[in-house]
Amino acid sequence: MTDWPEARPNDNRGGRYGRGSGSAQPEGARVMRQVRRGPAAPPGQGAYGGVPQQPSYVDGQGHGGHDGYDSGYNTGQVYGGSGGPGGGGGYAPQRPAPDWRRRIKVTAITLVTVLLVTTVATYFWADSKLNREVDLSKVIERPEKGEGTNYLIVGSDSREGMSDEDKKKLHTGSAEGKRTDSMMILHTGGNGPTLISLPRDSNVEIPSFKGSDSGKTYPATGRQVKLNAAYAEDGPELLVRTVEFNTGLYIDHYVEIGFGGFASIVDAVGGVEIDIPQDIKDTKSGADLKKGKQTLNGEEALAFVRTRYALAGSDLDRTKNQQKFLSALANQVATPGTVLNPFKLYPTMGAGLDSLIVDEDMGLFDLADMFWSMKGVSSGEGTSMNMPIAGSSGGNLLWDKAKVKQLVNELNNDEKVTVKGN
């Protein structure tokens, strides 16, 4: 009853399967594979205090000693540890040191890409906002083009887009249509910029011209009128034709801004600092300003550049104030505080570009050249003056023809201007 039965018939797994062993030595010590961990025990001592050392994975032949096979358990290398006393023994691999050169390179490339994309997008956005409404190809019998670039800058009394509240606030009135309130020629070249005001009451002759809308050619009749009448009669194209005919100076580009747009630009840059030479109070323009350095907002700035009845020199003094203010405005727009600050740059560009009317060939680089040149006038790198006046007749200001001729010759040859204006 105590003996296990013999193996079942046809059981070929050996006589000892399923029964105990009669050997004094436990079966497991003879046939079970052992795993040796850690350093080998000294001779004569077992790994466990007297138990003889066993070969790794003993199967009767012994593996891991001489046949080149090593599972890694003997040395602790299975999970990447260094094994042995003092070794790393960690299971996770060490993290490599960060490659700072690569990170800096990737960051730089990313920043340059973002800057490039932003610049290109800004360019096309700004270019699309320019109102290219003036076709200078309609101007006939033009003088020969000289050296440098000439801009005709016009401030009109256009009230387009202004609400009744805006008109009341800015003291513009509600007259229909639009007329020129100021006119200037800005010459840029190799001898510094020159800004020349053309008084609106200047006496000029209306030459032959082609109607901007009708396309009909109107012959010259010798009519003598005030300069601002040319704009009122047939718009920018006739004004350019009249300026070129009476000066002999080729106009490369035309730029016009109305009342509302002017005030919006000033407000967009946060006001313009200017030194006002005297107290000014004018009910017609709404100006109520004290002498001295101060920052004008859009409403105050418009009143300042429009004032003439409170000035001793009337229109001549007003043109000087206009030059002074426009130069200060350009200086404010072209500062790093505006150009590098998107919270100022985009509102300023939006307000300015929306309100400007330019010729069809005018580009953003031309506009930038105009502003930087006006800044040069403000900083003393250029010259500002009125067109030389010889006297008046019937309320019209007569130009000094000899000085005007000399002035135009110097500008056409891009020479330093020596003529003095009023």
C-alpha cells in the first residue's frame, strides 16, 4: 500500500515519473537547474554556508562556463546594469545629456521662420490697403524727369467717412466735395530731403489738360487762379498737371490724406509732441492751444495745422506749422517704439493706409522713403521752406519766378538747395 505502482503501460517517460526517489540525496539537488547570483563563494564553501557551489543552469553538462553562452543573470547585465559590487545595477538606462547646440539651432530657425512669415504677411496686408486711385498717366505734356524723387503731398478737407459727431468734434463743417487744404513737394535725393510748401492762395495758370473722367482735352486759355482751384476743378490729375506746368518739376508720386484720416493717424501713435511757438485760439479751426512743448491728440493736431486766421502771416504761417507738424509726425511714426511695437505699428498702419489716397504706381517702399525723408527734415538733415514769394495781387500770392527757376534747377540736378523761401 505504501509503494507507488509501477508506470502505466506504454508510459515511456521513465520509471521514476510520478514516484519518489530512493536516493538519500534530494532529487532536486541533482536535476533542478540553479541560478547563481553574486560573486562566487571561496573554495570549500557553498554559496549558502556549506552547500557546494552549483554550476549555472546545470543539466548534467553545465552551461555558461566554456561554451560561450551567458544569459546575463550571472553578472547583472540583463537590464543594463554594470553588475558586481559597486556597479550601477539600475534597471533604467541613463538619459543622454541634452544637445544644447541643436536646441539653439532649432530655436533660431523657428524664430527666423516666424519673423519671415509675419513680415511677408504684413507686407501683403499693408499693400492691399493702399488706395491707388490717382492715374498720373492722364497727365499730359509732362516736363522731363530730373534726379531724385518728388512727392506731391496734399491735405484735403475731405469729410468722407466722418459722422456728424466727428465733423462737430473736429470743427470741419459739412461742405460737400473736397478741396486742398495744404500742398507740399517733398524732394528726396543724395543731398538730403527738401520740403517745399505751396500756399493754397498761390497764383497759377491753368494749362491745357485732359479731363480725368471725360478724357476730353481742354485747351489752355491763360486763366489765372489760386492753386487750390485746380484740384477743385478736376481733382488730383489736374493739380499735378498745374504744379508741373508752373514749376517745371516732374512729380513722381501723389499722396493725399483727409481730415479724418489725419486725426486717426495722430491718435494711433499716441499723440505727437511739438513745440508750439505762440498761444493759438481760433474758433474756425477749433484750436485753443498754449505756447510751449506739448503732446497733441488727433483733434488738437488737426486744429493746429488748419489754423490761419489767428496767425499774423495767415496762410504762409500756417504752411510753416504744417511742415513742422508733419515732420514731427513722421519722426514719431519712424521711431523704434512704434515700428517694433505691434500694438502701435498695426493700428498706425491701419489708420494711415486706410485714409491715404495715392497714385497707381505708389508702393510701400515709396511710402517708407517719404516718411523717412520727412523724418530727416525734422532731425535737421534736410531743408524746409515755402515757395519763394515776390508779392501779392488781388489776394493771390505771386511766386518769385527767378528764385523758383533756380530752386527747380537745383532739385532737378539733385543739388543742395541754396534758395531761401518765405
